[in-house]
Amino acid sequence: MEQIEKLPFFNKVTAGVALGKSGQNLDYWIKTRLKSGEIIALKKGLFVSKYYLIALQADFRLRENYLQYLAGIIYQPSYLSLEYVLSLKNLIPEAIYSYTSISLKTTRDFKNKLGKYNYQTIKDDLFGGFEVIEFDGGKRIRIATKAKALFDFLYLKKIKNLDLLKYEINEGLRINWLEFDKNDIKEFKRFAMISNSSKMKSIVKIMKW
């Protein structure tokens, strides 16, 4: 059990090796520990020890990094983007309480005791524009740049017509345009060209840049 308590996440195979259990014995161990709260299900078949989480409580930044890190573990491949990153980077005023990500897989939502994790799918050639942040001895967080988080958000947002699009860009979304520099603008335009989307090309024309 001590070995498992040090892991940021584990599955049945890892637990079986660490505990020397298999089959019904392993299933029973997992079932009873879930019931007692000693382990927490991150999704079906993926767990973390409550003692690992307790060790994070003294350091808010480390805990938040861990929760961000989980976004890339629960559903792979993926990177944090959309509303969560827009809020994190002060691009929109709203506080966002779920971890929103982009994935190459089907759109999915997961909810566990640590939070909500939402994933939206995007086509292969637009899966990029993220940074890799390392923390706590090599754990990696994939997180979109400012430009890519905004691109992903607008690309996936359903907007009915050009007038509504102009309103959303200029007022409705309350985007903090002052946070964008020349490199951000260049990156946004690059992904708009890659997308070959008439909507994204229209957005580039009406941006406050």
C-alpha cells in the first residue's frame, strides 16, 4: 500500500503488482478501499490514493498543478485549452470551475471527487499550439498558449450568423484584448489559415487588433 500511496495515479495492473494480488482478491481490495475512501476513482479503472492527495494539501500551487496534470492523464492525447485557459490567463473575466481540454478523441466529460474534466475533439492538423510545463520531478502539463486557447474556443463555438459573430467578438465574450501581443496575433492567424475555416477567417478580419 505504501508504494501506491506515492503514485500520482494507478490502474488495476499497477495495484496488482504493488500488492501481489490478482483476480477477485484484487477486485475486492479496490472495492473496499473505494468504499472506505482510501482510494479515489479518477475514471473507470484509474485511481489515486487519498494519502497522495493529503500530501499535496500544504502547497496550493502543487495541488493545482496536479489537477491540471490529471487532465492530460484521464483522456489522452489532450491538452488544456478553451474556457479554463482563457480564464487562467486573464483573457475572460469569468472564473471557470472545470478543466476544459482539446483531444483527438471523441468529445467526453468526466466527473470525479477532484473536479470536472471536459474534452472537445478537434481535427489532427489543429491539435497543437500548446506548451509543456514540468513540475514535481518531471510530471508534465500540456496547456494551450493564449492564442491557441482563444482559437480553439472560437473554432468550436457555434455562432449562427456574421452579425452575432461580430457581437460576440466585440462585446459578448468580454475578451481582454490587451493581453495579446504581436506573437499571439501571428499564432492565431496561422491556425486560422490552417483550419481553412471561413468562420475563422471572418473572425480574423473583425478582431480588435
